[in-house]
Amino acid sequence: MDKHKFALNMPEGTGLMTYLGKGEKGLLGRSPVPGKSIYGLTVEEGRLVVPPELEKKLGLTPGACLEVTLDHGRVEIQPNIHSLNRLYIEPTSRCNLSCRTCIRNSWDEPTGDMDMEVFDRLVGQLPRFPHIESVMFGGFGEPTAHRHILDMIHAVKALGLRAEITTNATLLDDRLIDGLLGERLDTLWISLDGTTEESFNKVRPGAGLSRVLENLDRLAQRNGRDGHVIDIGIAFVVMKTNLGDVKHLDRLARSVGARRILVSHVLPYSEAMEKEMLCLQTLTLETFTFAPGKTELSLPRIDVNNTTKETLFSLFQGFENLTFMGNRIAVDARRCRFIHDRSSFVRWDGQVSPCMGLLHSHKTYLYGLERRVRSHSFGDLRTEDLFDIWNSKVYADFRDKVKAFDYSPCHVCGGCSLLETNEEDCYGNKFPACGGCLWAQGIIQCP
């Protein structure tokens, strides 16, 4: 029996003339809301028939168990976390910059480039994963510094997968731009931590905002010329130094042709960086987290102006269960996005790690206390296959454990000696103990 997919085009939203008045062009001809898809499920002989594309997105395999949540009349289906969907590859841990915000400032490990034999071995194994959709070239180095980065993108695209990359954009010369377009790169994430030359240079000394914008302008002039368009996103690390720049990000995004902006807090690898954070109260009071059992307050759409600002500020600051028309603004803290997104990481030297936080050993600071985080690997691609590593019992058990996230709340407590490392916690969890992970608390986020 054929399976059918029903796609419904969703409008961008209301206020069309307002958007056009702000300089948005071509809005009427746009595709559905980015990131939103609607599928139709049919029932045949008492069984749900799932469209093939949705099968891939849910990670359906014989015996797979999907978690279904009912909440306020909505049904949410979580995909099978044991089906690899997105792979991060770190081409190199080297970088041509020394940014103030970079975790590499706390390293005491060697840097290097991924050997092409390791990469070729890895790519040759990807067809064994039926649910994989994309490969992100990223990590803690500058991917475009690898001399074979275009060959890597070519190999991924040859498999029919999406290829993404994150870059500081300082090396985007004409050759590289033409190469990225020629290889049909899907998404380019640009790290921009300032909207003025002054604020940008405070975070990224030596990079030069004007230099980066010139590179991006050359990309914009070529982008789409041959029919292929690279989707542009901005990754912005916010801290006290550049907080005022956030309100200008939309203008910056339009100037470089970006459609998405992702804001993260700084990873506090030193006491100075911890003092730059804008989330210490959020961590201790667990602001913007839902509190089961407490009263829920549902607001309608409301003006945001001088009349309402005091009331809205008070609600945002102290009312955990705040919704707009039943839509929560709270997030699920104590939740590992990398596990729920079915991701895995391959370090430059072939080590397979479950997440960004365990990719490299590093230091972080919380409440003035140093925390030493030891990296963790489930296998080495120089001697093992990724398929075997991913499907090993120890890796599968780890995914189940992190999904449940029964770790001690080190981000709230921040007092005992167990906070000093990720070796164990007061709930009895052994290495790697994830309770103090800032990615899992919704503080750090990556493309």
C-alpha cells in the first residue's frame, strides 16, 4: 500500500504590511514557516500509516519506542533517540583567532586536523544509518582552516545529506566562497559577537568586523546566482560587554542575508568570563522553567510599551507557569538537546563523543568555583566503525540515562566538592555526570 504525505502550506503570519514596511521583500512568495511541517497520518485496518519522510524524522525501526505527550490539547511525539539523525564533525581544533569567549583558552591538550583517511572511513559508514539527514562541520576549531574542507562537503553532499558549517568568516575569500556554492553547501552559520567594530573587537581581537562583513557581502553577491542559495544563520554569544548589541541583530542579519539568529550565553571558562554572564539568577531560580503543580497564568497577546512594561517585567521575573494563549514560554531545562536531536560528535582525532560538552576536556566556573570537565569518548574511528559505536550497549544506555536526566542539580546547589569535576554527583551517578552541564540547562546553545 502506498504511503501518502499531506503537506499544508502555512502562512508566514499576520501583519504583512508591517513586515513589508520594515524592508522585508518578497514575503508573499515565501514558503511555509521555517522549521514547521505538517504531515497527514491515515488509519488502515487499525494501524497508522506513516509517510516515508516522517519515518526518517521519527527514527522508526522495528521495535522502536516513541514517547507521546498530551499537553493542553496538543500531542507531541518524541523521535526514537537511538536513531542517528545529525552528525557533527570537527575537521580541526585549530583556529586562526583567539577570541575572549573561546573555550580553547582553557585547554591543555594538543590541537590538530582530521586525517582524510579517518574522514573517508567515516563517510563510507554513513549509508548504514537510515535516518541520518545532516552533517554539521563544527566543533571548537575553525572548519574552513582545514585544507580539505571543500572535499569533505563534497563527500557529504554526494550521499544526499544536508551539509552545514559554522565559521568565523575571516577566511571566506573568493576561492572558498565559490567552492562552498559549487559544492552546494546548505547552511552557513556565522559567529558574530558584535554589531559595531568596537564591541566586535572586544570579543574577537584581530578579526575585524568590517573585514568579515566585506567577505559576507561577496558571498551575498554570488549567493543564488547559479540557482543554489546557501542559507545563512548568525550565532551570537551574549554577555555584559555586548548586551546592547542584541537589539541591533535583526538589522545585522538583514545586512548579511541571514534568516536565523541563535543567541547563546558565554561558556565561563574563567572567573572573568563568569562575571560576564547574564544568567546566574536564571540558574539559581530556574527562571523560564515550568513548575508542575503551581498556578498557570495564560495571557492574551498584549502591547509591550511603557504602560505594560512594569507588569510584564514582574510576570517574566517571577511567574514560572506563564503562557500566552496556552503556549508556554518556559523551556525544558535539565534536557540534553544533543540526545533528543539524535546527534553524535566526531572529534578531529576520530574520537566519538555524545555531545559538545564532552567533546574536549576544559574548565568552567560556577559561583566562583572551578569545575574540571573531562572529555568522554565511546570509541575511536581509527580502529572501530561508527555504526558499532553508536549501537553499542554502553552508548545506548548512556542515551537512555541522559534522556531521563536524573542528575543532581549542581547548577542550583554549587557548593560541595563534587562540583569540582564531572566524575560523579551526590545522586550516585558516575562519570560522566551531567548535572552541571550548561548546555542541558538551556544556557549554552550551538547551531
